[in-house]
Amino acid sequence: MNSSTGHIIRVTWLSNVFVFGALGNLLLFAVILRKGRIANVANLFNLNLAVGDVLRIIVFVPVYLDYSSQGEWPKLLGSAGCKGIFMIVQSSLTVSIITLMLMSLERFQAVVHPLKKQMTINIAKGAVVLSWVLGLLTSVWFALSIDTKIDDKRSCGVVATDFWIKVTLLLLIIGTQWLPGVFFTVAYIKIILKLRRDSVINPSDVSQSSQNRHRRNKRAARILVIEVLLFLCFLFPFYQHSLAWILGSDDIVSPLSVKGTLIFCMMMSYSLINPICHIALNSEFRAEIFRMICQFKGCCCRAKTRPSSCSQCHVRPWHENQQGTHHAAERTKTTTGI
């Protein structure tokens, strides 16, 4: 693949990732933050995933495409940019895999041990902060081992020769990325087995609320299992490349080679997975997006003489809203004590 063809492929692929990844994750932001849904543990973890995805998209894609157009590491970024960019990428990937582990733990408690104490929102907030601390710790150590170097062309890569730096970084990656992967794989196997056992129970033997809970758990587990499988498919080549990079293997590929292009483009394409899974598999998420679009475009008619024509928006006609304003305020005072 010649340089111009490779550049066109990289620009086309990553431009789509940039646009749809940013748009999809921002929609996820909007749906979660709308009406205080951030108080839910699962939504908080989804929001954390989206933050890491957006951060990775807006930082890495423009730099990589600039690298592709020049054929070498951008001179303007220099050593600080080399360290900073890969610190952000590494920390966001670490946050993503730790968050997937936390989501698997939350689902495991809800499905396998529903009667035991569940994860609270305060614990979830602490876990989110811890994920970023671990991500930052790993990325700082990663930055110590890389820098710009000039052979035929300027590049950004591993330059550390100290054995202790490489071993420490390897242990951090194993502890913050590989072990969480093993954890959520085992957790989802147990979740799937529990859901399969529950599915053979006669529906007449359980209450309606139990059936609804089983359906919600099954839907949530399906989304997360798909995300985990795609996470492994899209990011395993990048982790393999990073490992070879750290250990100084002869098998290191250039970021602009055919294999390097696939590795980095697949790594960035993972940023699309979380919003796509929610749009494709979560009907409530789709309905909420449609309501937001309807209200943004003003498709819901608020005329005094006729009701709304948009069934998805569930916005009452203007005169009904005016009549119900006083009663809604009174109910709010009663329920909230304000």
C-alpha cells in the first residue's frame, strides 16, 4: 500500500470514527445527564466510558492524521506531545477496561446475588475516581519510557533502556488491563449461566416484578457482553503491539504500515461501540434520543388549538400545560418538601 493510498484510507476511516464517535458519545452524555439519570450506578459507569472515548477521539485522531500526512511525528508537538498524547490514550484505555470490570461487578451483584447489598452510587463514584487514578499512574510510567527519536524520520516510541522501568510498566499494564479483562470474563460467564437457569423457570411461578427484573438484567447483560467481546476484538492487536513496544521486540510495526494502520484504526473504532450498542439494543435509549430530537427540532406542536402530533415526545398541548402548572408545583412541594 503506497503512502497516498494509505493516507486516504486513514483519513476516511478515522474521520468517520471522529464524527460518529463524538456524536454518539455526546448523545450518551445528553441522555444520561437528562433528568438526573447520573444518580444511577450503571449510567455513571456508562458516562465514564463515554468520557474516556471522547477524550481519546479528540486527542488522538487529529495527531495521528497529521502524522500520516507528514510521514513522521509532527515537529510542532515534539517530545512533550509524544509523551502527552500517549499518556492520554493509555489512561483512557485503562479507564475503559477498569470501568468494564466495574460494570461486570455491578451486573454480577444484581443478577447472581440480587438479595445481597448492591453497589451504591457513592461507591461507584469512588470507583470511577480510582479508575482515573490508576489510568494516570499507568500513563505517567508509560511516558517515562517513550520519547521522540530520529532515525530516517522523526518518530515517537520507546527509548527507555532501564530494565526496572520496563518491568514496572509491564506489571502496571498486567494489573490494570489484563487482570480486569480476566475478571469481567469470569463474571459474565457466571451471569450468563445464572440467566440461563432463570429462563427455564415457569413464568407463572414468579411475580411480574421478578419477570421484569429478569428481562432488564438480560438486556443489560447482553449489551455488556457484546461490548466486552468487541473490546477484546478491537483492542487485543493494540495491546499486543504495546507489549512488543515496551519489551523492545523486533516485531514492532510502523504506525503507518498496513498492519500499524489496522491496529490504530481498530483501537480508535472501539470508541464507537458503547453508543452503537445502546442505540441498537436499548429501546429506552432510542426513545429518549428521539424525544430529544423532536423537542430540538420543535416538531412537537404547542399550539393552543390542537394537541401534539409527535407521539414519541409525550409533550402535552400548551393549554393543558398551563392548566397543570399549578398542580405540578404543588405536587413537587409535597414530595420534595421544598
